[in-house]
Amino acid sequence: MSIFSPERPFMKTLSIALLCAFVSLEAASAAAGAAQEAVPSNYDVLAGISEDAARSLVAALEPAPAGSVVRLVKARGVGDADFLVENAFIERLRGAGFRTGVEAKAQEVPADTGAYTLSYQVIRLAVRYTRISRRYWFGSKEVVREARADVTAQLIDRRTGDVLWIREGSGRYDDVIPYSLLSSVEEKQYEFTRPARSEFKMSRVIEPVVVAGIVVGLVALFFSNQSGQ
């Protein structure tokens, strides 16, 4: 007697369910491998949003003629990633035709030693994983990733001490990546590329139950087939 005979509808249904489960796992694995090449690292994401924040602020330097000296002063920062904002400012300023300099503190430089000061504060610059979970029981884990950059700046005329403007620049990035790619998007030498991972702990209970169910189903199919013969 075949295990797929009309007298055994349960076995037929179980076999189809197991087959669908394994097909889903294979499809998810293939999709994760194809997506790996297109996923930017956390470092690249932070550098990109720093560039976005700096771009909008440098674009506002209308009072400063091209060729002027603009000295950068970081008035406040949030951590080791601050250099990404400084690098972005320098590249943008030079690209716009300004000469640049970097000062540790504004008060250490005499007021007449440069045309303008761009004093900035890094309010936020971080990447985080807002959710780590499975879309379906048999699906691969997914990570919802977001990154934010918020920078405020003021342009000061160094010859007069006048504050010409105060502005805000920002950048943001959001995506969903496979959990299997986390080790490739994080970098060991930069702690700020390794945010905390907060996972849904129930998966530790569900996964063994699902695996045990598959094993029991396969064993049941085997013995059923033996008895049918």
C-alpha cells in the first residue's frame, strides 16, 4: 500500500508540508547569498550619511567667497565615529573651492588668522539594529538596520566675530539585511560599527520544536512505509 493512498490523507499532507518547508529553506539560503554583494557595510553607511549632513551645510556657505579659508572646529561630538563627519566636511569644502584648516578649539586661534570658522556639533551619528527576527518559522533571520546623522553648525566671521548663520544637517539610511551578513557588515577595528544585537528569545524555544517535529514526521513516514509493505 502506498503512503499516498486515499486511506492515508494525513501522511500525504505531512509529506507535502515537509517538502514545502525544505524548499523554503533552500530558497531563503539562495536569496541571502545573492544579496551579500549588494549590502553596504556599517562603516560605509555611516560615512554616507555623514556626507549627506556635510553636503547640506557646505552648500549654505553663500556668504563666503570661493577661495576663502574656512577653519573647522568641532564643538561637540558623540564618539569615535566623529572623524567621519570631519572628513566629509573637508572633502566638501575643498570640492567647493575653499581652503580648509582644522582647529581643536575655537578660542585657541586668534580672531584675525582666517576668514571664517565653521563650528559644528555632532548630535547623533550611529547605526543600530532595531529588530532581529524571522519573518516565518522556516525563513531566515532578518535584521532591520537604521543609521542616523544629525549635525548642527554655525558660520562665524573671524574678523568681526559675527555669527552669520546657524543651520542643521542630517542624513539617514534604512534597510533590511539577512542575519547571516552581520559579521560581514561589521568591522573589528571600529567598535561603532558593531551595535548591540537585541534578538527575540522565543526563537530559541521554537526552533528546536520545529526541528523535532520534522524529525518525528520523517520517522513516522519511514515506519508507516515499512508497515505498508
